[in-house]
Amino acid sequence: MTFSEMIASLGSNQLFSAGFGLVGVGAGLAVLRKGGQFAFTAFRRYAVITLEVPSKDKSYHWVLQWIAAQGQRAQHLSVETTFQQHETGKINTRFDFSPCPGVHFFKYKNSFIRVDRSREKMVDLTTGAPWETVTLTSLATNKQLFFDILSEARQMALEKQEGKTVMYTAMGADWRQFGFPRRKRPLDSVILDDGVSEKILADVKEFIASAKWYIDRGIPYRRGYLLYGPPGCGKSSFIQALAGALDYSICVMNLSDRSLSDDRLNHLMSVAPQQSIILLEDIDAAFVKRTDEKEEGRASGYMNRVTFSGLLNTLDGVASAEERIVFMTTNHLDRLDPALIRPGRVDVKQEIGLASKSQLQKMYTRFYPDQVPSWAEEFADKVMRLEQGRSIAQIQGHFMLFKNDPFGAIENTEILSN
């Protein structure tokens, strides 16, 4: 039997024909399946764009706010309740809705966007909040759509913070916003001695505008300030007002935090939000002078996990961050180690002392603006004759007792002696 005859006989065999047909159908389905997978992969690669925003990213909260603005189109929602107290004492309750974890669809600029908000079982040990990821998917070929969304989300966040000072606190390895943004405090509302406020403000502004000057001369672009003086004299209040005048935020660092280590301190200094003041309050409470170690019965730098040398290296070491402004405050300048406040770590030292006669007059005029100037001078003279000086906080407390009685504030200055 020839080969051609053999092929002809197999073609007439029904079992062979049926088997070959099944193989052909299977091969055809496999080709279709592979072709479909290839087409779907090509479709996702060239016709679909995806943006993944993890909860650790700085823009995550901006995107959540943007999603909240679109939440009115979703049927499955999460609620966030906030309270806001006004100057009149009235408290308003506000409910903000956002799509709950799951899949949602929104329309933005004639494009349908699929939002997948997924929540993992793991939680952030510093905040207790679960790790989340928001994934945005759209049928488009231009990434500009996502740039527009992020820009709009950022603008929405900035509008909420406009005219306010944002406070940050260290949470884990990142800075987290602490509470709601605070209303900016006018710089002239913090009454310091003549020329002090203007001097520090001018110095900070000159530093901000001198980045190129520092770079050209190979000088580290950072600046440190130390405000010292008795408690209640306006050190922290001035820093808050200064941040408002510069349109900066404030990052409050607690060196007494038991969870804070040298490495974490250095990392937090390096990742501080841009246009922010890093504030180290009561620096004397964290460390004592090395000469006082035996007297205090403890080694300097071992009151917590942050060592004294670690702090010095963070402020002015090889790996220390640049483009930053650090303010330190202390009530006891004599307790600070000279190595901590030498030039390069502290560039400007300014005493914020007890109220001077000029400050007393300005405070009286601010609380009682409609009174004759001679009353302010009389009040200042009576307070200056007291045996000891008084802090700005004490003077303000005195005025609070006589809110609508400017003459009574003068006649009862002996209360300040108690």
C-alpha cells in the first residue's frame, strides 16, 4: 500500500476523523484563548492607565479627599465626623463621606475612572490604622489625566489649609498632621521687646532667599535658632506666629519620646515636610551638661534612647539634612552643653525675657485700644516698680481679670505680686 493510499484510508476512517476534529477544535480554542489573553494584555498596556497610591505616600490623604468630593456618586460610603469650635463658642458638626473599601466608578473630565480602595489586614503600629491602597484605573492613553487629579487633590487640600498653620508630629518614621490646621496667629499679636521680632523675621527671610549663596560657598544650607528665657514669655507663641508670617508649617519634635532613637531622629530630620520649622521645645529637659553628670547621678544623653552625640550629629553631622530651619527653646540657658549651642548648630541666640516697660505699654494698648496713652504708661510704671519682673503670660492673665475695666487693671496691679 502506497503512502497516498494510506492517507486516503485514514480519511475514510470515522474514528480518526472524529479524533482529528477534536484536536482541531481544541487547538482552535487554545489559539483563541491565547489570542484573547494577548489582546487583553495589549489592551491593558496601551489603552488603560493605572495609578496606585499607597497609604504611606504623601499624596494619599490628598487623593482620599478628592475621592470624598466624588463620594456623592457612590452608594457604599464611609463617614468621617469632625467637630469645629468657633470663636463664639458654637460647635459645628460636619459629616464627610468617602467611598468605603471596594470598587467604585466615577466620571472625571469625560473619562470613567475605576477606584479600588483595598484595605489590608496589617495595621500601622504607630497609628493603629490599617494599611490601604487606592488604585485608579481609566480608559486613556495620556497620563495627564492622573496629573490633573493629583493637582486638583493637592489644590483642594491647600484650600482647606489656606490662612492656617499646619502642625506635624512624629509618628513612626513619618510626620503626621496633628489635629486640624490652626488659624494663623498675627505676628504683631506676640509682643516681644523692641526690635526682637523684626530681627528674627528678617534673619529667617534672608536665609530662605540665600540658598544659592550657601551652595556657591559650600556652606551647609541650614540655620538654627535658640530662644531662651523664663517660662511664659512668648517663645513658643512667637514661633507659631513666625510660621504663620512665613506661610510655613511646624514639626514638633519630642526628644523625650522613649521610642525615639538616633537613627529615627536623623531620618525624621531628613524627611521633614518642605517649608516647615522643626521645633525642639525645652531642649534643657532632654539633656544636661556633661559637667553635671555626676551631680545629676546620670550620664548625659542616656535619659532616653536619643544620645547627646546623636543629637549633635543630627544637627551638624556628615549625614545631617540640609534646607531646614530648626528652632530650640529653653528656660535654662546655663543647663545647655556648650557643644549644643555652638555656631553651626545654633546660629542665632535670642533672649525672650520678662516684660519690659515697652512691652507692658504695648500690651495695655492692645487690650484697651481706646484708652489714652498716659494710662498705658501709668500701668507700665506701676508694674515695673514691683519687686520682681513679670512674664507676658502673667500680664495677659491680669488683663483677663479686667477685660472691660482698663482703670481697674491699673489700680489692682498689686495682684501681680501674689
